[in-house]
Amino acid sequence: MGRHWPRVAPLFAFAPEGERVALLALLRAADREDIDALERLAQITPPEERDALRLDLLRVPGAQRRVWMLAKVQG
């Protein structure tokens, strides 16, 4: 993640250990558009809703994930 980590840290910094491997894989596969959507989700998701959002994010098949994120961002 490198320089992009601060942009998405609010969503992922406190993820439970059981989610970390899958979340790291998701983040490593993310391109710029995905990171932009994740950053926006981090901004608009209240802290008390982030756990549920991460679980939903992991449940969405990879091929559909960008569409799902963009739909969430657009509200």
C-alpha cells in the first residue's frame, strides 16, 4: 500500500485478525480507482459501521467489487 495507506487506513487499521489476510489481498490487488473508492468509503462511513462494511466488502466477489464500492460511494 505504501503511500496510499493513509487514504484507506480508517477502514482497515483496526480489522480483526481473522480478516487481515483477505483484506491485505484485496488491497494489494486494488488499482487507483479502487483505492479512490475505498478512500471515499473511509470518509463517509461512520466508525461504528466500518466493521460491517469490511465484511460486506469481503463477501462481494472480486469481479463485482468495484461496482459495489462505487454504488456505496454514490449512496
